[in-house]
Amino acid sequence: MRALIQRVSEASVTIDGKVTGEVGHGLLILVCAMQGDSEKQSEWLARKAVNLRIFRDEQGRMNRSLLDVGGAALVVSQFTLAAETKGNRPGFSTAAAPDEGKRLYEHFSAQIAGHGVTVANGIFGADMKVALINDGPITIWLDTEAK
């Protein structure tokens, strides 16, 4: 699985003019299941995301995790993280099939919530408008294949 994690002051997802998910201080997590992924990768990625020390401590250093600061997570499915960009037209053949991608996306969200984090979501497969204020800016790429 792949995730693009952004530390945010706030973030929201709007679908057809209606806000379907929003958070304040915390993380926006764009996530993509890849072919061959399972719950094991989803669980590792969720654990890594909530424990990633990218929030400031009292000295201003990135030394605190989402769990430490009591932040929330907006989790959005993002199959384009599987993009193959050898040519000018991206290909997405390495992304998990839609049914499996949805199942693993939902499992990932549940795992984040299972760590005691408040989770908001987009809607899998929907045309979403994502708004955010990236705090820092801090943007981190995670890939279970690179662990």
C-alpha cells in the first residue's frame, strides 16, 4: 500500500457540493492499495501513520505523533498513487482492483480508528474535492514495499 501523508491544520472532502468528511489539526492521508496487498500491509501502514513523529514538541522539533497530539485523520482513497509515469500518460495497472482496493481502504481507516484516532473519510471511487491547509508544509510518502 502507498500513502501520502500531510500534516494539516484542517482538511475536508466535498462531493457534489456537500462536505462528507473534515478534520481540524491532524493528518490528511491519501491512500492506495496495490495489487497483492493484504490486511498485513494495511495494518503496518496504519500503525506507521499514527506513530510517525511529524508534530512539533515544546522545543518546536518534529518529535510527536498523531497519537501524542490527539489529532484526527482524514483518510481519502487515491488510486493515482499507483501511477506508472514512464511515458506522458500515467498508467494505473498496479493498483488493486476496485473491490479489493475499497476493502483495504476501509480496513486501513478502521485500523487508524482502532488506535483511538478520530477518522473522517472521503467516499471510495467518488469525484472528490479535497481542501487542506498543509501545516509546515509537511508531506511524507510511505510505501509498504519500501519498509
